[in-house]
Amino acid sequence: MTAAQRGHQVVLFERQAELGGQFNYARKIPGKEEFNETLRYYRVMLEKYAVDIRLNSKASVEELVTFDEVVLATGVQPRQLAIPGADHPSVLSYAEAIREPQRVGHKVAVIGSGGIGFDVAELLVNQVPTALDINAWCDEWGVDLEINQAGGLKAPQHPASAREVVMLQRKTSKPGKNLGKTTGWVHRASLKQHGVTMLAGCEYLQIDDQGLHIRHQDTVQVLAVDSIVVCAGQESVRDLLGPLEKAGIRVQIIGGAEEAAELDAKRAIEQGTQVAAAL
Amino acid sequence: MTAYPHIFQPLQLGPLTLPNRVLMGSMHTNLEESPNGFARLAHFYAERARAGVGLIVTGGIAPNPEGAVFHGANALIDDSQLAEHRQVVDAVHREGGHLCMQILHAGRYAYSPELVAPSAIQAPINRFTPRALDSDEVEQQIADYVRCARLAQQAGYDGVEIMGSEGYLINQFICQRTNQRDDQWGGSFENRIRFAIEIVSRVRKAVGKNFALIFRLSMIDLVEEGSTHEEVVALAKAIESVGADALNTGIGWHEARVPTIVTSVPRAAFTQVTQKLRSEVTLPLITTNRINMPEVAEQVLAQGHADMVSMARPFLADPEWINKAEEGRADEINTCIACNQACLDHTFAGKLTSCLVNPRACHETELVVTPAAKIRQVAVVGVARRDLRQP
């Protein structure tokens, strides 16, 4: 968008049927409905600045050699588990779970307690999108807008949970430690209100018809769950990089394709803007 | 003909005639303490004033060093500092905007070992325990507010906003939760609000009529032993009687265990709290929290919840919010998604505030988007994920 705003002639190749990448997952999480606005903004501005958008199209090296500049924003793919039974039918990637939550059973283990693990858990336990309903939200958090008592507090009513969820992580640190400083406590409190349990310091052993086998505090146990959702990070997608470099094309890589360690829309947008401002 | 007739109706706020009903609310950006920070702040605010923001309130400036939000954060205490403030004021005035300086004393929220408060009760979100002020020191604190307001007037600001909410010093005097004094500044409700009343009253006397005075009043504390609604009403009336020009809304103390501004809070969730005061006072009331799009602001105003809306983060996300709304281009607004990732999370980590959806925010002088010198063919290759194990 920034490149086109500056007058460049921009073609945007998108392999999927819709623009937005990881934002299309975020916007489906209860409490993250605002992400729809960002997608709307880019849709409108890309049209305004006449960006040539080619959906469902994988750019080929032959096509790309004809451009003056190539920016790779090919993003990430979810990392898969490498344990016996990782291909068991009960296992889903976070992308699958978010796109098709109806495939997720009643008892669920979420592997990985980073930002995506928290988001997936939120999606799986929520029945009412309280961010869209002031009264339901006030009940959940114990807010009395009539201020009948000092401070405007009332007894919170914890909502019924749609599923029984246990969140696991390999690290021994507090789950959600790396969430945002001013927002992490809200996510932790919300999941606690929905009865989500969290286990840190887990070793994942195998998956079979019994469920997920883990070692936790030196004890081997089986979590008898219906579904296992893998939120164990992601890997950069840059299979175009080698061929493009071989063809002698100068390429700039931004966002998750450059560094996938933590999904980071902030860095991706910043890098995109900086690269475009310098073209 | 605008689609938002209530937003684009002029408002008289004390001596100020404002073109619309939107206030750009106070945000600490950390530029206040950065090298060349005031020059950069001038660009940041001027860009917003140029695009139609009628009234801006600056980030909180302390009336004395012990009241600063963290050790070394900006305090306006003498006239050697006026020149840097004038840079910002002049830049906003050149664009036709108005600028009020917020006076914020953090009290027991100050992240520094010198912190002071009505009583020596540690805040659950601070590792430092405050020292209780003695009666003379309370008088000195009030004098510091007055000095700060006079300096702001000398710097050319159009007014001040006195921060009385969010659990900061004034709010700490008002509520029993943090005020266990037994002198004239504690005990009864009349004594607990005396600090707020004296500040507003003496500031008004010092600055005269032709200077806007906004008081930010905590209308729902969201903590135990917070104010009752009757106390909020009584305080609002008392503040009105000593010369404030408008009341801005404060929602929740920082230590509240209720989220008040994150994205999962419903839009305009708290505006009815402001509305409850409308029949009690005649001052213009400003409401706030999770108002991010013109249709939301318009509805809040049309419903009569307030006379004006305050938005802070939405002006990080899009400096041109006002112009786009006024020109019927609301779909071009880069919306604040209330993620906090590049604003508040940065501020608390000691980094410069910016915005996830607008990385130019507070980097106006560095990340400059200009027309290209030579037009190029650019290919951007988007998401090529292969995340589905297709059956």
C-alpha cells in the first residue's frame, strides 16, 4: 500500500483466495473482532491506490524477473510436532482449529502456551462473544455501570465453558509470560474464568487412541482428550528465495518470512512500511 | 452534509470554540524524555491538528519530580523549560488547533523511590511504598500544581487538564482505599475531596478566566473502597462550583482487575457512566474508552451520553481520522484495534510509543512517505502458507 501510495506500480500476489494472512485467523478469535477493521482498511486503500491484486496465484520466478523490485512477504506455516502419533486424526494445527472449530472435540489439549495457544483456547471455550455485548461483558467481569456499590463492582458471573481445555508448554516459566505487558493478565484471567488449566514443564511423548502421553513433574500420564491442537510455533516460508536469488533478482524479505520466532504483525507492518518508503 | 452531524457540531469549552466534538486524549509517548523529543512531539501533534483535531491534551506532565510517573519523567517546574513546550504549542497553533497540557501527579503509582501519597499504602502494581505527606507537604503539593498550571499558561497552552482519575494522586486522596488520614485532608468525604477542590480552585484563581481548565474525574473506580455514585455526583458539582470548564471521564484505576481499554472490551462500553452525570451538572462532559470509529462516536453523542468524546490511541492509528470522517471517507480510516502492542506495551517498557497498524506514529520525522522519484514495477509476494494437511 505504501509503495503504491508513493506512485509505484504494485502487483500483489496472494496464494490464498483472500488477503490478510494471519490476520484472518486473529479476527476469528473472540475479543479480537477489531482485526476485521484492519483488513477492511487495507482492502479499501489497496483499491484506492490501484494495487493489482492477484488472488489464488503463486508467483513464478519467470514472472517475478520482470519486476524492478520484489518484496517477499510469504509469511509462515505452523510447525508440526515431531513425536510418535503426530499424524493421529485427533491432531489439528492451530490454523485448522481456527478455521474449523467444529472439528475440535469436547476435551482438548492445546500444545504450546504462547500468543496463539491463548487465542485458540479463547476460541474453544467461548460461547458468547462478550466483546460485542456490553451487558454480557459487564456480567463476566463484575462491572455495575449503575454503580450501586462503591467502585461500581459486582460479583462476576463466570460464563459456562464450551469445552474442557488444558494448555501445555515445554518451558517451566509461567504460561503467558511473554504476552503483552498490559494485555496478558486479561487473557490469563479470561481463560481462568472459563476453567482452562495450564501445565508448564511438559515433555510430549506420543499420541494414540488413548490421548496425549506426557511427562510432567517426572510422572508419565495420559491426557484422555478428544482433540490436540498444535500451537508450537511456526516456520518461515521462503521457498521462493533460493530460485529468485539464483535468477539474480534482488529480493527484500519482510515479516514472518524473514523471522518467524514470534508471530509479529507489528514488525511485519513496520518492515513493510520502511521497505516501501525506501523504494 | 456530513454523515456525523453530532460529531461536527462546534462546542464552546470555557474560552475555547472548538470545531467538533472530538478530543485527542492524553498519551505519554516517552518522547517527553527523549533527545529532541519536544521537536518530534511538535510534528506528532501538528500532523493531527492539521487534519482537523480541534483540541489535544498532552501526555501527563508532573507538577514536581516526586509526582512523575517514573524516576526522571517530565515535570514542569520552572521557566527554563518553557522554550521546549513552546515548540509544541506553536506547532499546533500554526495548524489551527488547540493544546491543553495535562498535569499528572502519580502519587503512589510513581515508579521511583521518592514517591509520596496521602497514606503510606503500597499500590499492588508498584514495588515502591509511598511516604505519607504531612499537612504542610500537602499544601506544597497544591502549590506545585498551581505553579505548573501558570507555567503552562506562560508556555502558551490553551489550558490544562488536571488528572484526577485512574488512581493517581488526586484520586488517592478522594478514596478511602488509599486515604486513611485523620487531618483536614482525610476522614470524611468533604475532607477527602478537599485536595481536588483546592487544586482546581487555586489553579483557576492563578490562571484567570481565559484559560481552559478540564478536570478528569474518576466516574467509576472499579476497585473496592472506590467512590459511590453519590460521591461522584457530589464531587462533580463541587468541581463545577470552583471553576472547571469541562469534566473528562476516568474509568477504573490502573490497579483494577477489570480491563478497561483492551480490544476485548466492547466499544463505548463505559459511556453510560458519563451520561449518569449529565442531569447533575451543566458543564460539558467528555466521555471515553474504546471509542474508535465515527459511527461509534456519533452514536454516543446522539444518544446524549456526553457532549464530547475523547479518543487517544485512534489518533496513533490514523492522524487523519477527523478529516476522513468529515469528508465521508470513514472506510479509509486505519482503525485502532486496541491491541496495546506498540503503544502502552512500549510505554511501560521504556520504549517510544508507536502503533502496530501505523508505524509512523511518533516517528513522523523519521519514517517519511514521499512521492517516489522514479516509478518502479514492484511485486509483493504475499502469504504462501501451506498449513493444511489436506486429506
